[in-house]
Amino acid sequence: MKFLAQKKLARRGQLETGHGVIETPFFMPIATKGAVKTMSSDDMKKLGAQILLSNTYHLLLRPGLESMRELGGLHRFMNWDGPILTDSGGYQVFSLSKMNKTTEEGVTFQSHIDGARITLTPELSMQMQATIGSDIVMQFDDVAAGDSSRERYKEAMERSLRWAKRSSESFSHLVTESLSETTQPLNHSTTQRLLFGIVQGGTHEDLREESARGLMEIGFDGYAIGGLSVGEKREDAYRIVKQVCEILPQDKPRYFMGGGMPEEIVAYVQMGVDMFDCVLPTRNARHGTLFVWNQDPAAIDWSQYQDPRPNQLFYDRLRVTNESLAKDQSPLDPYCTCETCTTTSRAYLRHLFCVQELLALRLATIHNLHFYLTLMASLRGWIEKNK
């Protein structure tokens, strides 16, 4: 990772991948099954998304490993020429499967689609992510529930470290094997594919430190902070992120998995986090809740929001189905330049939701993703300007 600027702990840099350079800090829209809900790949390019996140578990179930290989990988399949990060599938196995059993080998689970029994191991996760053509590959990890005991967190953290080593070994083997082939089935340089380790340990600082140092001993291209944003108190998440960022290498990218609200992202950037993903912008959009600026994002001094409080936010949440908007012909967000805000009034979008017109979901999603991507651009500009 090449660093361009830094303001205290907040970092501004560039991350090189096989499908292009990503400006950090950045946000990854969620394309779980090979698409951002209601959006096309061309829509995402127009919005300025630098990278998308897809999921190994879902793509392993459909279309499957062999079909994905025959299709030439996910980039070709979904007509997306930018970078892709793939979650390893560990969390989805835990949260979605009808039945799962964890052993040292891996996780045997029952598909939530057809009931088929599948054993997902670190090696299979690496193989599937390589077949997808992921630019950033995540290690396979053991995921503990958010209300787990310390003993369960410790067990999951230690197993995740062992699986991290297996993931690293399998990843290296797949890269070597691919380089020895006369053709490149993934259509990009495998030498630029990155593997990230995942720091686990719940809200226990000693377990987090053991996890982080164990991963650093193995050696990864980047490090993720997993197992937060699952119901713990925000102050506990802040405490753990600060601690882990102090331990992780300064020259490697840091990824906060699954978070979060805009004010959380701003706080985490100022702790030294570079990468984010979250379903909130798209999920909120589909339920008629929009993130709207209450000031010009280009002029915000983000140092005011290192530890934001609910009454000191830089945005509001607009519920577009409210009756009060029925005749409101004003723009959704006067500070936004997205397609929705420049073409659609509050009254019209409310009408589309009320009559259950599918266009409402797409227009709302465009705006919320634009909000998050604008937030990241504003943070990058602020770091650059105030370095």
C-alpha cells in the first residue's frame, strides 16, 4: 500500500490490485451474489464505485465452483472490470445455513437453498475465491456469535489462526499453480491478488492482541478486523479498533468488516482504518430511508467527528414514505448531485414507494450509495488537505 498523506492516525493512500488502483480510505458496495441489489455494473461505474464486495458462500451455492470456472470468473460474468473483494464465507455459513457443524477440518453445513450438505474448508474457500477471480481474498475463519462466552471467543480465535495458516498455504499453492499454467483463466495477474487475515477475539483486548500478532507472524497483504458490528456497545467497538490499529503493521491496509453507520466510518478512519463495507446504504434505501447531508460535505472539518454523538451528526435520515412529503417538490438532498437528487422530488419518490413501484428501490439505492461514496471522497480530500 502506497501512502500519500496522513493526518494524525487517518491515512490516505493507494492500494494496487490486479484490476486497478484503489484510493483509500474507501467503501465497498455489497454485491453479495454478483450484483448490487437493483443496480447494474454500469450503474456502479457511473457512481464511481472503486471496488465491489461479493460472497464466496453464495457464489459457491449458485452458480457453483465449476460453473463459475466455465463462465470465466465473476468479472467477466457480471461485466465488471474493477477490483472485487470476496468474503470467505465463514460468516454466512454461521448465519444462514440450516445446520452447521464446526470441526478442525472446516464447517459442514446444510444449504439454505436446497438442503445439500457441503463442507467448507480453508482450502475450498481459497479455491472458490481464486475461481471467482477475487482481487482481495479473505482467509476462512471461525465466527463466534456476538453474545458468546470468553471461552467460545478464544476457541474461535485460536481456530481462526490455524485456519489462517492453512488459508495462506493454500493461497500460495494456487498462485504458484496458476503461474505455471500457459494460460491465465482468471484474466488478470495472479501476482497482484491479495490475501487478508482476519483479527478475531470479540471485545477482549488480550484475545485481539494474540490474534493480531499471530496473523502478523504468518504474514498477510492486509488485515481485517472481524467480529464487531454484531450487537456490542459502540464504545467497545471503538476501544477494540483503536487497540488493533495500534498493533497492526503501518504499511498494510486495514479493513473494518461490516460497518457501519456514517459516523462510525468517520471515527474509524481517524483511528487508521482504510477499508469498509456495509449493507446499510442499500438495505435502508429499499426500506425508504435515505441518508441526506445537513451541510456541504466538501467543507466539513472531519476532526469534529472523531467521536460523534447522536445530536452532533453531519447528516439526517429522511423517511421518504412520510405523509408530510406528499406535496414536497424539493430535491431529496440539496447537497447531493446524484441522478436521483437531480431528477426526482421528495413527493415523487414517496409516490413510487407508496404504489410499490420498483423504480423507487433503484432511485433510493443510487442516492444512498452516492452518499457513502461521497463521504469517502470527502474524507480523502480532508486528509490530503490537512496532512
